[in-house]
Amino acid sequence: MTEMTPKSAGRLERFMHGLKRTRDGLLGKVSSLLPGGAATGTDWGEALENALIEADLGPETAARIVDEVRGTSGTRAPSWGQVRSAARGEILRLLAAPGAGAPSVPAAAAAPAGQPRVILIVGVNGGGKTTTAGKLARRLVAAGARVMLCPADTFRAGASEQLKIWATRAGAEFSGERPGADPSAVAFDAAAAAEARGIDALIVDTAGRLHTQDPLMRELEKVRRTLGRRIAGAPHEVLLVLDATTGQNGLPQARRFLDAAGVGGLVLTKIDGTARGGIAVRIVQELGLPLRYLGVGEGPDDLIDFDPEAFVDGLLPAAA
């Protein structure tokens, strides 16, 4: 058995905290299916499948888990070990798909030597984009990087001020406030300033909707082109921020960003605020993109690297 280091123990603790509501709800339902529970006999399969669907794992994943459990338990109510083994195996299989759980800064997308790495944050309003940008800046600053935050969401009231507060908290630089200005122009100026100041990472926060006649996706495409004209290969990473509390209802909106924004990775926020944390599995499965980070609380350090094994430990611990 591999010895758990303080770092890995801390990561597991954060996952356990973030998934508490999902775990408590799921374990409460599953426990009634175990020997001695209320739902024994031939009806346990449907009850287990419903419990998994209510955790937002999705009907296909839930059905595969139940089929696996049936293979070992037959018509009898399964043991906790049988349910846990089948669920863990299926979830890890899905999360281990190409790209899932990949490093948050892939070498293939590195910025040219001597130029800032540009990270574009996209998603609908209310999903936690600005908070994610601030928390990510804090992580990078703590790792020794010089970071700049750019408020390219120039139309939402208070967006720039909110990001400026995060810059102060994180110890990052701020590119300046220009309410109502063209988002691509703001991004271009920030890229120029980041180059001039020797910034290591430029994080660009974008709008989730616009108060203009131009569709949001067209504006995001323009921001991407503008950044690329100033810094070679920019943006080097595009992160799509999704709110876990919206569950599967957020998937249609998420798909709209994939092509227009060139999304390469996902951030799932507010995972601690929902009993349907299994949506993480469904998002990776349906969007085919790696999950980079999870938001597991309101604190400035509550943005953690996504770890598939720690995730399933937080969802389905060894002891029920």
C-alpha cells in the first residue's frame, strides 16, 4: 500500500470536503439497498440506478454501474464493497479518457520564451469566472510567478472592480479599468503591458454575455485573434468555467463555447454547494475535455487540481 504524503492527504481532505453533500446523499440512498436495508430483493437495481442518476452521474453511467454490480450479486441486494468497486471502476474509466486529469499547464501549449503565458477564462455569467481567475492568479503567484489579471468583461457592472480586488488579494498586477470599452482592445493592451513588464502569466477574464449587438461567441473569437496578434500562440490555454449547481442543465451552454472559444480544459465551480457532484463525470464524458480544476469552497485557496482517484475517494470512501 502506498504511503500517503502530507500533500496527498491534504488533497484528499479537500475533495472529501467539496463532495460532502453529494457523498452524504448518495451513501444514504445506497445504504438502504444493502443487506438489512429497506430495499432488498429484486428491486434494488432500479433503486441503485436512481440514486446514481440523482447524483448526476448520468443514466448511461448509472446503468453500466448497475450491470456490473448485478454481475457479482445476482438478484440479491449487493454489499457496499460490490457497489463501491463497480462504481469506482466505471468512474475512473471515464475520467481516465484521453486528456482527463491532464496537467493544468501542458508543455505543448507553452508560451514562447520571454513572453507571457496567456490564459483565457470563458463561460456564462454567474458561473464563477472572475473568482476562478483570481484564485488561479493566487496559485501562480504562490508558485513564484509574476501574474497580471485583465478585466475583458467590460460590460457587467462591477466585474472590473471585482477582479481588481482579487488582484490585490493574490499579489498580482492589474491591467486597468476601462468600463464599456471594446473587450478585444482591453485584452490587446493588457498583453502589451504584460510583455513590457516581464509578466509570466496573463489571465484574461471575459464576458458571459454582452450588452451589444454582437453575439458573445463572435466577440470571444475576436478576443482570441487579437491576443494572438500580440503574443505568438496566445491564448495558450482556454478554460471553460462551469457551475456544478446547474448540473446537466449547463451542458448545452457549455457546448456553445467549445469551438468559438477554443476551449482546452474545464473548471467546475461550487462543487461543495450541490448534492449532484457526479456531474463532473458526466461533463468529462459528454464534452470530451479534461477537467483541470475543482472549486471546493469560498476561500481564496479553494481551487484545487482535479485528481480522478481523489475524486472517487471523496465520492465513494472505503467505509460507508
